[in-house]
Amino acid sequence: MERPVKKMRHLKRLRLHVMTWNVACASPPTNVDDLLLLDRESLNTDMYVIGLQEVKCGIINYLSELAFEDPWSKLFMNVLSPLGYIKETSIRMQGLLLLVFVKRQHVPFISGIYTNYTRTGLGGYWGNKGGVAICFRLYGYAICLLNCHLPAHLSNIDQRLSDFDKILEMQNFEKEDIPNILDHDLLLWFGDLNFRIEDYGLCFIQESISNEEYSLLWRKDQLNMIKKTDSLLQQFQEGPLLFQPTYKFDVNSENYDSSEKRRKPAWTDRILWRLKRELLTNPGDSGKCDRFFSLMLKNYESHMKYKISDHKPVTATFELELKSLLLSPPVTLIPEGQWITPYDLMVSYNQSPDFISSPWDWIGLHKVVIRHAKDYVNYAWVKDNLVSSRDGRHQVYINASGFPEEGGEFLLSYYSNNLQAIVGLSEPFQIAKNAMTPDDWREKKGDPLMY
């Protein structure tokens, strides 16, 4: 008699969309809907991971971007923020840029954000080549995103492998439970990996592409060939290359390199993943089901319509299924009473028993469309602005200075310094515009903290 299948509680299905693109110092295109799958109404993405290489990084650009957002980050924030996504974090090393955008409801369940970079250019002194990483916990599981730009040219295969080993080795972590990058539950590795097609001549490669006989070229793809003997690379999975090689194109065209060099086309731009070995077995067999984490590739494709670079962008869409290890956000925020400008506002919050606060935690007041964590109208240090604390419920006031006079729709966030992340978000609420002047209000009601 078959045992009935028991449904797992707290099982979540998330859609993860990863993009890699060597943009060859070009300015951003005007439309990225196709890259972000925004033209496909049936898809509902929970997290975007955007890895770019060769972002324009001259000294003038660098100095400008110290004060202002770089144009690529600005573009993606302008597109995704109105749709309910928040830029969770980012890291930049010269031309390498890695961005993570998350749908608002998942933000409180991301914690322990850590970023790192490794230079491999000029013997490790220059960041034109190398890797940038973002690591965090998502619903309790350890995730690492690694965007790499490895050495170019057909003959430099050993240097590519050496640089990749160095990047993995140099990604040091300050957490006892994750001493090594390979200890994450999920490692996503992507970028301009620069692996080429061996042996075949230019004419044969072009003819195979014209006939869409990509399987003939897979056999001589350097990465696929190495994976047959390299025990580390064998742990990484990749979807089938059912799209034509993404390098090298004439800019503003769909034609391969017509310059004097006539470089052979290659799949230089790749997206791979590695699951921790313990997660590769079916957790249902253990009977405990304390942890459940699976990843399924739904789509792997290039986007030929984008012509600003000599590379075509590549995207991979995954369905992530996991049993949440967090049943509720660490902090629950509650705006109290009727909020009216221009008076100080009161916020209540509860925190989970295992949450450890810091004197540097703060609560932010944001317009409902948030670009990133520090995109606030105003904020209050939790320790300095604490009004009362009783029976697990804490009250903090936020000074009204800087509030928009017109009022509008807002929400609150709680930022944890220990976890380097937003660990609580309120539901959107209205702040009403007050028709009375402050003197009128004092005459009628006294001078209250809030109503």
C-alpha cells in the first residue's frame, strides 16, 4: 500500500531570472523589456540577477558615478522599481557590475548580505578581469552569485581555468557556517567566461550556425570539453546551448565579425549553477524534510535584437522551490493611528525572539515605489528614537522634517545593521495632507506627538 504524499508546509516557488551581458563600454539601450521578460505577461519574476561586463569605466565615468548612479543601474531601477522591485544590493569592480532586484514581499526574508571582488588582470593588480560576488540568505538558504570576466583568446584556456580557481580561492567569507564559496546551497556562476570553439575553422562554424546544427559545435566547445575531465567543473550544470554563439558580432548588426581579424564565433557568455551536494538527493527520502531546496531551469536563451555590443546578452530563467526556514519576517512594522503631515509619526514594531538588534538599526519611511534601501524620505535610529518597549512591542517616533507636504502612499522599513539588510516592511499606507496650519492644530488639540 502506497503511503499518501504529505504536502510540505511553507513550501515556496520563486522565479529567478539571470542575465549576463558584455556591453563593450556601450551606453544602455532605451528598452530592456525583452531582457527582463516584461513582454511575457504570463511570467511573474521574483528576483532579477543582472551581471554586466565591460561597463564603461574611464576615470571621468568613475568619478561621476561616485556621486551619481551609473547609467546601467539607473536604467534597471527606473524600469523595475515601479513594478514593485527593490534593488537589494550591488557590487562594482571597474567594468564588472552585479545587481540584484527582489520583489518587495521577499525583501524581509533576505539577510546576511555580503559582497566581494577578486582582480585577476595584470597578475591580480587590475580589475579589468576577475569576479564579483554577492552572497546572502534567502528564506534561510545560502545563495552566492558570481559574475566573472575571464581572459580572452582561444589559446588562453589554461589561464581562464587558473583565474577561475583563483577567484574561488580568494572569495573569503567572514561567516563560520560558510567558510568557502562552495559551501553555499546554491552557487550561480555566469559572465563572459570567454571559452571558445576548438579545432573547427571559420567556414565550418558559420555553416553550422546557418544550418542551426549547434550540436556539432558543442562537441568542441572548450567548457564542455573540460567538464569531461575536471572534477570541479563537473559539479556545475548548464542548460543546452540551443541558441547561436553570442560572440563576436559587428556592432549594430546581427552579422558576425567582418573585420580583418574575422574572429570565430563562440559561446563566450554563459550561465551555470551548482547545488550543494547534500541538496542533490531527494530530501523526502530522509523522512525529516527539514530542508527542501530544488532548482529547475525553465529557459536558456540569447537575445539577438540587442546590437549595441559585439556580444549578445544571455538569460536563464529558473524555478526555485524551497521549504522556508523562516516562518515570519524578523521584524513586523505597524504604523499607528492617523498619519497627517507635518507632525511627528509613531511606529510600533514586534521582533522575532531570535532577532538580535543593534544600536545602528534604523527605520525608514519610503514612498511606496522604493528604488533601494536608502531611498527614504526620512529615517529614525531605533535606539535613539525609542519611546517605549513593553511585552515585546516597541514604539519609535519619526521626526516630520522632510515629509512631503502633499502626503501620499508610503511604507516603512526596518534595516538591520547586523544582517546588512531590510528585515521588515510594512504594508503601504496613506499619509494625509493636513489642511490646518500647525498653529490651528495646537489651538484645537494641543501639541500632540501624533494622531
